Amino acid sequence: MAAAAFPITEGEKRLLRWHLYVAYIAIAVGIFFGLLQVLSRAGLFLDLLRPWYDYYQGLTFHGVLNALVWTTFNIVALLSLAVRTALGRPLYSLSLGWTGFGLMTVGVAAAGYAILTRQANVLYTFYPPLMAHPAFYLGATLLIVGSWVSGANLILTYAAWRRENPGRRTPLMAFGSITTFVLWYIATLGVAIEVLFLLLPWSLGLVRQTNPMLARTLFWYFGHPLVYFWLLPTYVAWYTMVPRLAGGKLYNDPMARLAFLMLLLFSTPVGLHHQYADPAIGQEWKLVHAFSTFLVATPSLLTAFNLMASLEHAGRQRGGRGRIDWIFRLPWGEPAFAGAALSMIAFIFGGISGIVNASYNVNLVVHNTSWVPGHFHLTVGTAVTLTFMAMATWMVPYLTGRALWSRKVALATMYLWFAGVMIFSTGMMRGGLEGEPRRSNLGFSPYVLPEWRPFLIMAAVGGTLMFIAGVLFLLNMAMTIWFSKQPAQVEVPMAEALHPAEDAPWAFERWRVWLAVAAVLIVVAYAPVLRQVLQVSPFSAYGYLPSSAAPIR
Ligand code: HAS
């Protein structure tokens, strides 16, 4: 991999630090509402909560701040650092970087205002006919437009590097980062059309009725690649940073590139696996999307193999001999490594539960049950989030110049979060198999079945441990940023590969070809579906405010 030719500037550090600060404020509020949710669902502390707590407002805050804000700000910071380090050149434009940051932050403030004033209790999927205040939709739009601007900054940095290095393979760290943003541009087209042409005019009162099925289909065109927008930066860290943190090398660089490209191609034509139970879409297309979902799981299986081989190599470098001895030789006492490795273990279960979800008929057992949040707390809630926390233990010192305040607290964060999510997700998933619904204020409802009780309590215990781990993480970051006195001595970890980039076919660098293939797959998978939806589903839905049973006419 390329070494950093231009050391990072103070201006770049400040830009990336501010992204992390916003991410940390978001997750602080997000996990607070997460705690209230698990407690209230389990029927605990209801007397304390009853006077002021609004479950759907809390769930909207929790989903929007954790799944959309914490992730996006972290991704821009991590991938900007990855691109500029791997390419060994400064970011194309600091002003562009700040413009992206500014737009995203104003967007978060606008959406936050709408949620805070209880005018947007529509959850992070904002399905119509639930209607939010226009500030919510405008805020979501600005968040996305800001991320486009920040992504453009990385692509321009890459284009400048490519002009100066015509015959060289793109370093894997930059390759994965650029793939992430290309995927993001493709994915966000769906939600941009949904918000700008359907939801915003409807919420502003310019049109009175909308088409919920069309909106849901556009949302899930975006919603599934969205999960890979979260996952790919995690893979950038797992492939290109973690082997170095483990004291070894990445096993196979070309195989990692193949995984990134497969994720780019197959992550969009699969959105109907979120809509197996929806009307207006034919079963034949749902089945096609079910098969392509299995296709999009394949690069993650390649990743599991490649990472396991890399970690085994590292363990053997550290003196491991037998079949499993190498596992214990890995640096489990280093927070950055331990957090990332625990995230990988959680992702094994996240992946298995994803394949259960994807199976058309089995999905009908788990759909809209608490199984689904069990699945996504193992994926975005741990594989992604715990990896970001683990990377923060070197990234915040690197960006602030201050040593990590406490290694012990960081280690406790990683193990506690992992223990918490394993208990939480087991509770949610087992409850889901008993029919426990998701997105329901169970503590305040009369229909809780006795067989759900142990699993609700289990989820409350696990969720509380995750909350404590989150507080420890935020405490450690705050103390590092404000009070740590020791100077930091860290570099961006960049792993070399045993099978290097030069073994990869040149075709992997042909972005235009891959974009064309992606476009064809999207048209094949979505054109007939949109035609069906438009034929069957009318623009007839008035808006509903979540607090009222009467439509807005
Ligand atoms: Fe999912 C629902 C299917 C992956 C997130 N998913 C969701 C929702 C979210 C989400 C947020 O088919 C809820 C949406 C909502 O609000 O309604 N998902 C899948 C499949 C995968 C998958 C097939 N999901 C993710 C990822 C997410 C995410 C990644 C976030 C980052 N998901 C579904 C379906 C639904 C769904 C349906 C709809 C359910 C419904 O009915 O509503 C696959 O991509 C998973 C492939 C993963 C693997 C695992 C590979 C393992 C690796 C780790 C290696 C470990 C090592 C350990 C090396 C095959 C790479 C080393 C350790 C040592 C000790 C050495």
C-alpha cells in the first residue's frame, strides 16, 4: 500500500474531528432513547416514564440519530482519512469538505427540531401515510446532499491521484472507500426521488394525497444499499487496518476488491426482501429479489474467509502453533483490535439472521417481529458501530494529538458492548419467534403474552449493558479530547497484503464498466416492479399525524 507522502494538515484534522463530534452527540442522544425503549418495552419504570415519555418520538430519535447520523458522520470522517492516507495526498478541497459538513449538520438540526417538537414521530423509515413536518424531510434531504458533497471531495481527490498515477492499482483502502461512495450515489437516488417528488410536496400541502406503495418501494430501493453504505467502511477497516492492528497482513487483496465490487453490483437489485409482505408487487419479482439477496451475501462469505485467513496469519506471526492456539495469541488486550474482532464475531450471527430474513417463506415468520431489530443490532448496531468505536481509539488521538485517556475503559467498552448485544439480540430474536412485535410500545399495551416476558427482560438487561458501554465510550472520548495531557503517538494503521494488489485483474479498475453493469441490473430488477406498483396502487392516501386517528384533508 502507498505510504502517506503528505502528512495530514491541521485543517484536515479539524474538519474530520468535527464530523466525529457531531457523531458523538448523535449517539449520546440515540442510546439514551435506546435505553428507555428496552425498559419501557419490558414494562420497567413505567411510572417514571409515563408523564413525559413518548415511545414513537423516542424510537424516531433512536433510529434517525444512530442509524443515519452517527453512521454518516463517522463514515465521512473515516473514509476521508482512509482516502487521503492511502493515496498519500491531501483532500481535494477543504472548503468542499466544510460545505458537506455544514449541509449535513443543518439537515440534522432541521430534522431534530421536527422530532423534538413531536411533529415527526415517523420513525427512521418515514413511511407514508404517516406525515412529518416539512423540516424533517428537508433535513433528511440536506443530510444526503451534504454527504454527496463530501463524497465528491473524495472522488475528486482520487481523480487527481489517478491522473498522476495512470498505470498503478488503486490502494485497497482508497478502492473500498470510493466504492462506498459510488454505491451511495446509486442508492440515494431512490430516496431523493421519494422525498422531493412525493413526501415534501405532500407535507407542504402542495398535493393532498400520495402513494404509500410507491414511496415504500422507492425507500427500499435506497434502504438496502443503505445498509451496505454502513458495512463497506467497516470492511475498509477490517481489510486494511485490522490485520495491521493484529500484527499481520491481509491474506488476499484481489479477493477483497472482488468483494467490494460484488457489493456494489448486487446491493441495489434486492430491496424487495423488505417488502415480501407488501401488496401491489408480484410474487415473481419478490422471488427474483430473494435470489439476488443470496448473491449479495456471497461477498460477505468471501470476506469471512479472507479475514479469518488474515487473522490466522497474524496469530501465527505472534507465535501461535496449533489449530486454535493462534486465536489466543491475537492482541485481545488492545481495544482497537478487540473491538473490531468482537464486531466480526457478532456479524457472523448478524449474517446468519440476515439469511433467515432473506428466505422468502421463512421471512413471513419473522417479519415485523422483534427478530428484525435483533438482526440489525448485530449488524449496524455492532459490526458497524463497535468497529467505529474501536477505530476511534486510535483515530481520536490521531486527530487531536492527545493520547487515549484510558485503555482500560476502552477495553471495558468493547467487551461490555459485545456481551450486551449478544444478550439483547438473543432476547429480541427469541421473542420474535414467539410473535413479539417490533415497533410496539409493549410496556403500555394490554396484549403482552406471558411467553414474551423472559425475552423482554433479557433484551432489557442486554440493552442496559450496551447503554453503559456507550456511556463509557463517550466518557473516554470526552476525556481524551478535553483533558488528556499525554501527546499521542499513533499512525493510521495500513496493512500490507500477502497476495498483493498487482495480482488483481485490471478490469477491477474499470469504474465505467461496473457502473454500466450496476445500471442494467437495477433497470432489470426495478422497471417491472415500478410498473406494477403504478398500475395497481393509486395516489389516494391522505396524511396522518402519528398522534391522531383522523387523516389530514
Ligand atoms: Fe439486514 C432487515 C437481509 C446484512 C441491517 N437489515 C434489516 C434491517 C436493518 C438491516 C437495519 O432479507 C431493518 C430494516 C427495517 O427497519 O425494516 N441483511 C440481510 C442479509 C444480509 C444483511 C441477507 N443487514 C445487513 C447488514 C446491515 C443490515 C450488513 C447493516 C449494516 N435484512 C435482511 C432482510 C431484512 C433485513 C431480508 C428484512 C427483514 C424484514 O422482514 O423486515 C447479508 O448481507 C448478510 C451477509 C453476512 C454474512 C456474515 C459474514 C461474516 C463475516 C464475519 C467474519 C468473522 C470473522 C471472525 C473472520 C454472510 C464477514 C474472526 C474471529 C476470530 C475469533 C478470529
